[in-house]
Amino acid sequence: NTKRFQDIIAHCKEYGFIFPSSEIYDGLSAVYDYGQFGAQLKKNIKDHWWRWMTQLHENIVGIDAAIFMHPTTWKASGHVDNFNDPMIDNKDSKKRYRVDTLIEDFAEQLVDEGKEAEAQQLLQQMNELLKLNDLAGLKKLIEQYKICCPVSGTCNWTEVRQFNLMFSTQLGSVNEEATEIYLRPETAQGIFVNFLNVQKTGRLKIPFGIAQIGKAFRNEIVARQFIFRMREFEQMEMQFFCRPGTELEWYAYWKEQRMQWHQSLGIPADKLRYHDHEKLAHYANAAVDIEYAFPMGYKEVEGIHSRTDYDLRRHQEFSGKKMQYFDPEINKSYIPYVVETSVGLDRTVLMVISEAYAEEEVPTAQEGKTDTRTVLRLAPHLAPIKLAVLPLVKKDGLPDIARKIMHDCMPAFHCFYEEKDTIGRRYRRQDAIGTPFCVTVDYQTKEDETVTIRYRDTMQQERIPIRAIRDKVRQAIQ
Ligand code: ATP
């Protein structure tokens, strides 16, 4: 399915969804810009998540913490010491690989050759070594299986080294006392350090949640697969604070809730699955990923973790500030337990586009002939443009009527006006960006104040009065 994936990437660029960053300078690896339609699609997904979390749950509030944080935050969170990926360099090609990706790719080859048992064994060994952080053992494993560099074809490797994924920069000018700080690799810590501020000012009672959407940065070694793995990306995270002992119930609740949310984006249930973690972090007592069947296979979109009181306890330790909550119901103080839901916004965009993208054969005006149309079958509430208003011709007052329709609808939802090209071509362009409705203003409109409305998915058309357009679209996008 690499072809389908390549087609999707090309489509995103051609139709103004996603461009390589600074493309005129040949781009920047694993960094992307969202164009006019991509930005709107992304915003619609973001708004949907925000509403779902903070409006439809009475005990969840949203915050917006800064990207820069006090450097001690990352010592407390464990990122300075543990946010590492083991990597290895090939001495001939000078290419750097993440050890797990190198081994996983090799295991995939084994599977292709029919050696499934061997692949399983290799992955199992790798996971053990990763868990023990046994770098020498990983190198031995690579040698034992004679895993070579896909570029040079040689097995001339350096030692396995740890590579911290955090980007650092200087706070303050170089002449002054500059402090090294990090660009946050996740948004969650902004929530943990504000736990007491929010709880006290909001007079929140446990259980309650804090939600946040924001940028995160990771210096990913192997950056590939388009917006699936980026160096600058966005996360939508929610930390749910609960009484110790109740966390597994809440974990089950959120697991279910989050699966429902993904389906509310128009993703069919049979393309989503849970993947339980084989290796739990030492502080977690349950962890699961929600995976989607991307064109390149099932991959993680969201992680749900029961993190015990690890994060708050660590911040209490490092800051010397009490992170406790007094629970009036049981008359006791404790550090709350946390269930976290963490979804990548860009990965969600990629999932939604991958699911929506379709190429299909459709009949043409010429008898017996067909044509291929590319359509994004986006859920109407996510589509960047909801309604395109198209005058049949550029004269005889039709553009004026069309403009009037558009101005009436604009306050309610995003509209698009276009008068160039044949109607057929204009429909196709709207299909390609996922616009669920097009209305065409023609000569009959002047007589009876009706237009032709055309539905993206069925391509069916019918006549409706101008005054019915706005409500019809509004209903469909709710
Ligand atoms: P992966 O194993 O794919 O690197 P992860 O387990 O490190 O991901 P988490 O730290 O749990 O990811 O982050 C939560 C979510 O953030 C992920 O499910 C994913 O959707 C998103 N995410 C993480 N890293 C990236 C990235 N480099 N680019 C885009 N999204 C990302």
C-alpha cells in the first residue's frame, strides 16, 4: 500500500493541505506546514476534541501552558535521563538508525520471506534488551542476525549509543547568564506543574481532568512517513486526577471513551484497535495504544496510560511543594493518581485523510465512458469547506445571486465561491478537498429562486429553494 500512501501525500500537497516546510529551500526533514485546507481541517479536529473534552464532560477544564518550562521540570519528569532512543551509525554510509526501527524493518523482511517464527523471536529479544537498556546486547543482536545498512549494504556498525530526543536552546542572551532550556517534548508536564493552581482556583473536586492542546518537539532520529513522525507536532492531552485505587476503573472508562471519539471522526470501528503495551514503564500500572489501519499498517494514534502518582510525586520531590489533595469525602490527603489520554493531532489528521481518500470510477456524460474522480469523504463536521457556491456562467446576473447566497451562509459555516471552468471541473475540485455540498445557480434560479444542490458522496443532485440551503448544511455539519 505504499502507492496509496504516496498518492495521499501528493494529494495533500496538490490541494493545499500539507506542504514540506520551507520548500523553496528544499524543505526541512520531518517538518511540515499546513496549507489553507489542511489548517482548517486540523482546526476542526482540534475544536471537536476540545469540545468533547471540556464542554461535554463537566469535570474537565482546559488550559494553555507555555512551551518553555523551568529546566528542572524535565529532570523531575525523567526526560533528561530517560528520553533516549538507542541509535547506531553505519560507518560506510554514515547513516544513523534508530535501533528498534532497524531491527523491526529487518523482522518485516523475515516475515516477507516466510520466516515468521524467527521474526517473532528477534522482536522478543529486542524488547527484552530495550527494557534492560542493554546497548551492548542490542549491538550483538544486530551482528547475530547480520542486519546490514539498507543504504551501504554493509554490517560495519558503530557502538549503540543513546540519543536524547529533546531540543535545547538558550534562555537569555549569551552575554548574560544564559540557561539551557528545552522545547517541551510533550504537553503533559504543563498540566502537572499547574495541577494545584487549577484545582484551587477552579475549586475542583476529584475526580477531575485538565486538558490541553499544544506543540511538542522531538528530535526524532528516523523521521519518515510524512506527518506520522514529525520533529515539531501537536498533541491533545488530558490528565485525569483520581483517588488512588480507582484508577483502573477510570482507565477502563477512558479507553472506551477515546475509542468512541475516534469513531466520531468517521473512522469505522473495524479500522481501529487496541494494542496493549508489552513493556510497561516502571511507574505505569496499565497502558494501551489506540491504533488505526494506516495505508502502511496498524500504527499508534493515541496512548492511554494509568500513571499512578508518579508525575506529581516527582514534582513534589523536585520542587519541594506539596502536591497533595484533601479529599473531604474520605477525610484524607493524598497525591492523586493520574490516567492520561494523549493523542497526536497530526497523526489524527493523517488518519482522517487516509480514511477519507478515495479514487473511484464514475460515469461521464458520454455513454459507456467512465472517468476517475478523487474524493475526500470527510465527515461533514470536519470538512474545511462546507458549501461551494457556483454560478453556472459568469454573466446575466448569476454571479450576483451566488454571491448573495454565499454572504448569507458565511456567518454560519465556511463557504467557497468559484466561477471559473466548467461546472463538472469545479465539482471535481470540491470533491478533492472534501466539500460535502455544492450549489449551482443557473437561469432557472432567476425564475423560481431554487438552486441545484449536489452531494459529494453520491454525486446526486436535486433542486431546493435558496432559503433552505443554510439549514440543510447546518444540520449536516452538527
Ligand atoms: P511513537 O512510539 O510512535 O514514537 P510515542 O509512544 O513516543 O510514539 P507518546 O509519547 O505516547 O508517543 O505521545 C502520544 C502521542 O503523540 C502519540 O500517540 C502520537 O500520536 C503523538 N506523537 C508522538 N510523537 C510524535 C511525532 N514525532 N510526530 C507526530 N506525532 C507524534
